[in-house]
Amino acid sequence: MKKLLNMGCLAAAVCLPLSVAGAELVRWTDDGGRVHYGVLADVPQRYLNHAVPASAPLPPGTTACDAAWHRYAASAACFDQYRVVGGGLKPEAFQRCTEVPQPDCN
């Protein structure tokens, strides 16, 4: 996962369309090249112009492994919106988010 977060260029594939209770999931890349996923309200002001829907196609050249890690990160961001104190999840998380297993590639 570290490779995914540190990569500067994203690859071509389509992330699973995910949305959270009307709040669209987005992805953005910070100044250090780290890719982040979350809802638009969580994007720092200086990166708002670079935020794209999490379901937007990845840039050309993405490997299948990198695309799998992006799908996994987007899924985790969706479920994060439904976490409760103690680490549990609200039941609606499973209605609104798609479970994606952790990729076994590097």
C-alpha cells in the first residue's frame, strides 16, 4: 500500500463507483505525491482544484496491481464514513459501500 500512496503517477483503470450518503467520494494527490481518498468536505482548500471523483478513470499506464490498490483505498474511504466509536460500522455502510479485499500484489 505504501507504493500506492507514494506513487506520483496514477494508472488507467476505473475505480468502483462509490458514494456516501449523498457525499461523493473523491481522490486528490498532495504536494508529496501521496494519493488520498475521502469526501469533498475533507479535501484541504489548496487541493480542491485537483480533486476528482473516486470513480474517475485513472491515468493511462496504471498497472492492474495499482488499480486494485486504488479500488481498495476508495472502498476503505467509503467505509470510514460509517465508523463508530470503538471501531464498529453502522449497518448502512454495507448498503452504500462496496467491500474490496486487500490486494495481494505489490
